Amino acid sequence: MKDIHEVLRQKQAKYAQLGKQIEMLQQAAEKLREVAPLLAENDDDDNGVLAEVDDASVQGDAMAAKAGASSGSPASKAARPTAPRWP
């Protein structure tokens, strides 16, 4: 049988740990509330840029597919243009 004092000590330690985690989550939520409007403003600009990149990628893939279908050589597939990569 377990010692009641040891069980109580373990439960109190776990309770204190959970209290700290809750406090940290509340602080993170406050920071996110402050940053959310800034992210929403930038989101519109980012969507426009991403749409342009997607359009360029689709056009590049279509051109590569046409070139690959017409030539059929493995060297042309290796030299096909790739979409720009974000860092």
C-alpha cells in the first residue's frame, strides 16, 4: 500500500506543473491576440504573391510537359525548368 503523504505530494507537484502550463498557454494566447491583426493584414498581400507563384509554376509545368511530349529524349527532361523555391 502506498503512503498517503507520498501520493499527496505527487498530486500537488502535478497540480503545480499543470498550473504553470496553463499560465504559459494564457500568455501565449495573449501574444497571439496581439499579433493576429498584423498577420491578417499581411495575409492579403501574401495570397496575391502566392497566386502569382502558383500561376508561374503551372505555366512552367505545362511548357515542360509539352517539351517532353514532343522530344521524348531523357536529356530534355533533365533540363526542364523548375519553379522558384522559397528559402
